[in-house]
Amino acid sequence: MLKFLRDNKSTNSMYSRYIPELHREGSGRSILCGACMDWSCEKPFSKILSDNRYNGDNATENIDSMIDLLQHVVSFNVPLLLKPIFDMFSPKSVFLLCMQTGAYKPFTRRMIEIGIPRETAIYLSSNLFSSKKTDMQDAAEIEKEIRKEVSENYEYIPYWIKVQLDFIV
């Protein structure tokens, strides 16, 4: 879709406005698309940064560049660029929301929405909610279940995770 927006004469200016020049084509666009997929599929930040690019002489610059890419381009600019297309063809899709929050599972997304940091939400989702299948659609119901599970398992949660959850318990 990004390639289409770039190559289409009527949408190219929007593409150029929202996508940094470094990531508009070639390996740069490949890095951007990979980052979009990793981020949306709840890949923890530590695993995103496990590539060889984040070691060696340019590690600091590459880490800073990836953080900037995820914060500004992946979670904000790309969804903003794609929103009109989704509004026309798939208005009920949660794809853009997944890209914005960096999570696709309902429990993880809801935790992020109520203020739990993304990495903590991913940890809790994989440790407390991995076996739970949800057919709940109501955000309040999901939040109630999150609060219940965190309260019931609070003593087993690592200290640094607990510190981030004081407002829930």
C-alpha cells in the first residue's frame, strides 16, 4: 500500500510529507515495513533491537533512529497516511489501531489504552492472558478482567512490573 501511495501521482505528495526520505524506497522502505509489522504484532522492543545493526560502532545512532521511526513514523505518520484508505474500504478494521498502539491482542491493546506501558502490557499479556481467549468486545469488560487478573496475580509479578501497575491495584 505504501508503494502504491508513493507511486501514485495524486498521493505522492502526502507520502513524501509523512514518510522520511530515508524510508521512502529500497532498503529504507523495507526497514519501515518490517518495523510496522514488528510493532503491530507485539514484538517486544528488546527483540526489535536484537538485530546486528544495533551492535558495534553505529549502535547508538541506529537505536535512536529506530526509536524515532517507531514513535513518529510507525505509530503516527503511517496510520495517518493510511487512514483515508481504511475509512473508505474497511472502516471497522482495527489494523491502524494496532499499528498506533503496537499491539493486536485485545487485552494488550486495552492495557496500553489505560496507561500501562507497551512493554509491560506485552509481558502481562503473555504471562497472565496467554491462555485466555476473549470474545469480549466491550472495553470496560476487558479492563475489568485485566484489573481482576492483575490483582489476583500481583504477588507473582516482578517488582519492576508492579511499580508500573500501582494505579490498577
